[in-house]
Amino acid sequence: MKYISATKGALITLPLFTILVLLDPVRIDLPSVEIILTISTFLFAIMSGFYISRLDTRYDQLRSLVASEDAHILSLYKIAQLFGAPFAKRIANHIDLYLIRSYDFPISHYAYKNTAQHYLALWDEARTIKSQQPQTAYQNFLGLLANMEHERNTSSTVAAERLSIAQWAMLILLAINILVSMFGLLTPNWYIQLSIILFASILVLIILLIRDLQNLMIGQTALLEESGQEVLEFIGKKRYYQQVFLDNGMSRVPSHVKEYRLGIHEPGAKKIKIKVVKN
């Protein structure tokens, strides 16, 4: 199933609400509907505003952590080149596997667990150059690895903060209550009809926006995907995309990319299956 962004989802509902308003299949006659609508709208505004603020802060924090981690990964590779081409090649291969496993999962504790072995392999490689010079470069190499673990752990912890089922249920129930109340105010007046159509679609937009922020998707673009893909190019590897996320629309290949690697295995599978695709 294709991932539908908040804006597209709201636009899709416009014709639906237009038909409901024009047909007016069920005229609802509710006593004190204005009071019910006012209270429901007030509660929905408080809850949705709080959730959007909280999830937006989470999004900004994760964006900063992911960008910093990608920068440290590239710096790690450039320092590795100081210790010779064979060592740099091994580091590039570990980074490649690390990023492939990262792109097989959304940012979450699942990604943390499944990339751990490739991250720890970088520490194993560091032990093989302990006695080599320059020592300053070696200390910087270890420092970058330590910073990466801090960013990995923090990202996993922050990403695990999501709205609970109960919170979603309360938000959706309030939205339904608002919709029913608005239809209770429906009249033949075209301005009232148009306002109800727009308000109903905006209500859907707000709920889908909260969902997008929770899924770390803004404008149907995954969080900082390009940052890590460019790191792969810098270390001499082709870009990598997971077929599952391309199919459902959560990931996309830029038009300027002529050739890339496609993961045709199920995310989390022990055996990685990759084919090269021309764009």
C-alpha cells in the first residue's frame, strides 16, 4: 500500500466530504450541538497542538542526530585512509553494511539492534591499527566511534517515543465528534456547506500530519535519507534503497541517480540480496 502524505490525504477527502455535504444523507438534529462542537474542538486543539509540538521537537532532534552521525561516518572513512588503502577499504565495507542495515529499517530500536554488529566491527578494526602512527589520527578515530555510539543510542531512545493506541483513539474520537457536530449545523446555505467541507478536510490534514511526524516523514520524504546516500557515494559505493520502502512510497530515488543498488530481501533478513538497477 502506498504511503499517502498528509497533504495528499486531505485532498483525497475533499471530494468525499463534498458528496456528503451535497447529498446530506442523514440530517442530524442534535440539541445544543454548538456546545458539543465548541468543547470537542477545544479539546482537539489542545491535544493535537501538544502532540504536534512534541513530535516536531522529536523530529528536529532526530534530524540533528542523523546528520551528525553521517558526518562522523564520513570523517571516520577519511581518517581511515591515513592508515593505508587496505584498512580504508575494510572500513568502507563495514560502513556500507552498516548503512544498508540502517536503510532496511525506519529509525527505531530495531535499526539499533540490527546495525550493532557492523558498528562493533569498526571497533574490531580499530584494534588492528593500535600500534601504528599517527597516534593523533588513531585517537580521533576512536573519538568518532564513541560519538557514533552516543548518536545511535540517543536516536534509538528518542525514536521509540510514539503516541500510544489510547492517545490515537482519543484524538480520532474527538475528530469524529467534531465531524458529526459540524454536519448537525449543515444548512442549504452554500457558504456553510463550503466551510464544513474545508474544515472537515483540514481535520483530516491535522491527524495525518501527526502521523507523518510520528513516522518521521515530511512531504513524503524520509528523514535525511539523502545524507547517508551521499556518504555511500563518497566511500565509493553505489546508493542503496530497500524495495519495500520504494514500493510503499516511503522512499524515493532522485532523478539524477543513474544507477543504484536495490535490496530485494525482506527487511531484517539474515541474508542480504541486492541487485544493481539503472534509474
